[in-house]
Amino acid sequence: MLELSAESVDRNCPSDIHHYVIVSGREERLFRHLRSTRRSVIAAEDVVSESIHLFPMFVRGQQVWLSEWRRLVRGWIMQQAIKLSAPKITDADVFLFLDADSVFIRPFTPARVLQDGRVRLLVLPGLAQTEKHKSWHRTAAKLLGIPTSDYFGADFIGHAVTWRRDVCLEIHERISSIAGTRWFSAITRQQRFSEYILYGIFVQEVLGQADTRHAPTSEELCLSSWDDSSAQLVAERLAPHHVAVNIQSNLHLPMSEFRRLLDRVVAAAATGPQIHSVD
């Protein structure tokens, strides 16, 4: 799926947008062929702020990492810590995160995420109030040193999420100050955590109304498919503002089926209503 995602970036994004692919050091050689003048393939071990290595076996069916303190870190948590390490990977002012099972299906330009210098912030009021999501809100509050709440009024999770570099660095400083240790260590000690909820709550609750660097929106750039029924109807669910689609890899669809669904949604995107950006 990573190859399809990379191909979609090449087809739909301007060449001056650099694409960074982060994989484990063990997998890096498998994806070297994706490197180009516009794409870097980097080992995760080279971008994090402490010595950490992929554990040679699965633990309870999950991929885990071993930190320099001989502490096991869940693969899910490691993925999120890597996203928070984006300022170390690139000096770009704005980051757009796209999972390997997400694919661009329409042209994308920076104008879609920038509004008079402000960066789009996905805010979904009232959504995702499950116990799992509430635990992520509580963890974010603890890490940021603000009064705990089960829910801060909105969800901030999507499959094409944008962050600002300067705000990401401010989050590092905040967490390090509260935890009394490196932000990376504080994050990787958590069992329940969401990087997108952390960023959204920081903007909403810590920066607050004084923040003028973000443009909140509930319009998702990427159409997500979390289960088989939504994946089968992905073309029918497509809206003009969607520039990418996500079909969850944990659905374990055969590659032939994934390509069939992708072909359908690409055809729907080409013939359906469009939103045109003016740069």
C-alpha cells in the first residue's frame, strides 16, 4: 500500500512538496526504491530523540520497540511519537500527515491547508466520545499540565492532518517542563495516547482564543473507511472536498480488492464535482 500512496503523491502534489516516508530500520531497505528528488525514505531510529530499536518479536500480537532504558514501547505509541518528531525530520513550516494506507485521489496544493497564513486545524465538535477516546483526552491533559477532563468538546483525529512546526516545538517544551524529562520519554511511557488529540487540545485549551495561527474546520480532506461496509461504499461517500481516501490496512483486504475500490473512487473523483484552489 505504501507504494500506491507514494505514487498518488507524485501524481497529485506539486513537485516542491517533499514527501518523507518513515519506516523501521529493518524495513528501510525494502523501500529504498521509493527514494527520489522529491522523496526521502528514513529509518525511524534516525529521527527519534533517544536510542530505541524495533523488538525482534511480537509481544501479545503487537509490534513493540525497546528503548534505551530497556522499556517496551508499543508500536502504536511509537508511530505517534515519530509524528511529534517531525521538526527533527524537516525544517518545513507546515506538516501534513498521511498514513501509508491513504491515497490522494485529487490534486492537492498548499492552498487547501493555508488561509491567510493560518494552518487548517481539524476540529470535529461532539464526535468520538467513546471510553477509548476519553482516555486519550485524559492523557493529553496530564501531559500538558491542565485540569483533567474526559472530553474537551471535540475530536481532532483524521487521516490528512496538518500541524505547524512552531506549535509542535511549543508542545515539546510544554511536555518536557511538566514531566521533568524529555518529551519523547514522557510520550512513550503512555499506554493510551493520541498525538492528534494532544495537538488539538494544546491549541484549544493552552493557546486558547489568543491563537491566530490556525483555521479550525470540520471539513476532512481525507475520506476514512474504518470498516468493510464503509470501504465498499467509499466511492459513493466521496464529497468534493475530499482529496484523499483511507481504507484501513487492518481490514486485511486483498490487494486486488484494494485496487478495485481505489479505481472506483478515482473514477468518481474525476467525474464528480470539484473544488478548485487558487494559488
